[in-house]
Amino acid sequence: MSLPSSIDVSTDTVVTYPDGDLTSTGTVLHLEPLADGRTAVVLDRTAFHPVDPVWPDQPADAGELTADGRSYPVVAAVVGATDGTTLYVGDAPVRTGTAGWAFVVAHLVDDVSGLEPGSTVTVAVDAERRRALSAGHTACHLASLALNDALAPLWTKEAPMDGRGRPNFDQLAITSSRILEDGSLDEYRIGKSLRKKGFAAAELASRLAEATEEIDRTLAGWVASGAGVSIVRDGDGRGLGERRRWRAELPEGIVEIPCGGTHVRGLDELAAITVALELGEADGALTLTMRTTARRA
């Protein structure tokens, strides 16, 4: 396999997963051998959702590429970036969307025999895994909003607000978020900084059971509404580096959260969302873990 001395990729990969697509057809733009023996396949267009190393909350899709009747299982997919001379796979020195760079979906495969730049490739995503991760991601956003609502009485000072006008505990305290199939796991740190901002951490333990019940009631109401869910793009293009927002048409009004993941198209696809809250301690600070479970309709 002969590779060019430069990367013939000047624009972002066109991504169709925000629209819910599970299949797509694209052209191979570049093949990049990696140190682990795999090869990164860059297409001009794909339905495959990659993991973003900067905020790796949602895992990559599973699936395969097909060309000339041959299947190429995708063992991983990650956001890549190129300045036209080097392709960085998963370790870009710039943030997604930086001017002068192209941001791409790198489909990692074990064997690319028969593939070359210019090959036409069909992308097929594992539909069940996508649905499960999409349900988990939508549930995660809704749970974060409901958590902010339930913890609002614990703020003694003005704080930045979320899209519903509640103090944004989720944004201020979160340390990690992991989208799971039909759920999510969010970790929060409640240290000196958050206390100084006005969060009454000492009252959290006594309010935990009540907060859990309140969150579950809020989520039950939202699910029962069957509210519409969509992805809003900034600009007219469909490039990977373009900013996107999750939007839910909740009964109390429309709410948006910046998001590059996949989601259900409406809350009528879900039968229930529930949470479990657990307090802990790490490095001298109070921690809160929220486990969210979604049950699909």
C-alpha cells in the first residue's frame, strides 16, 4: 500500500449520525497505518459515530465497512484531525473545530486489503447498540436537568443557570460522564470551590432520598409527555467539527444542551427513566454518583 506524503483531506468528514442514520455510502480519502497494526480509514461521509478523546462520554458505534462485496469490521472509531501533513488519530494537538484543521472520523480496521483511496465504501452501524446508546444519552441529559432542579434549594448564592433556569450543578460539579447502553454514569465532586459558590453541601446527605424521588417524578412526567427530541446544527454544513446541540421540547419549554452524540428522536421511544444517587468521598472532597437507567418502549 503506497501512501502519499501529504494527507489529501481538506474538509471535515460529513457525518449523518446526528440525523439517526445507520447506513451511508462514502469514498475512501486516506488510509493511515497505525503503530498497533491497525489502519485508520478516512471517508468523505459516514454514519459512524466515533468516540471523542476530549470528552469521551459516548462510546463509538459498532459496525462494518463493505467494499466490492468484502466486509471490513470496524474495531474502533475515533475522532481524528489533520493539518494537511499529519493525521492525528485520537491525540490531536488542537480542539475540534479549530480553523485550518480538518476533523475526521477514523474507522479503525485490522485488514484493509483491497481498499485504496477512491474506493466506494458502504457503512453499516449496529442498530441495536446505537439505539441503546442513544436512549442512554438522552436519559443522561434529562437526568442532569432533573438533578439541577432537585438540588436548586441547596444553593445560597446566585449560580450559572442551565437551559431551564435552574442552578447548573451538573455543569459546575461534573468530573466524568459515561454513556452506557440504556443508561449513564455521572460523577460529581463537591469541593471547596463549589461550596464557595454557594452550594450547601452539608445538607445534601439529608436531602438525598427526597432528591431521588423528586428526580424520578420529574423524569416520569417528561417521558409521559412523549416530547420531541432533535439535534440542532450550527451553520448549514454537516461536518464533524461543527457544533451541535441536543434539543428537547419539554412541557415547560424547549431546552438545549451542547452535544455531539446520538439520541432518540422522541421521548415516546422510552418507557421510563430512573436514577440512583450515592454519596462518597475522594481526596478529601464529597462526591456524588448518579446512575441513570432508561427502559425503552
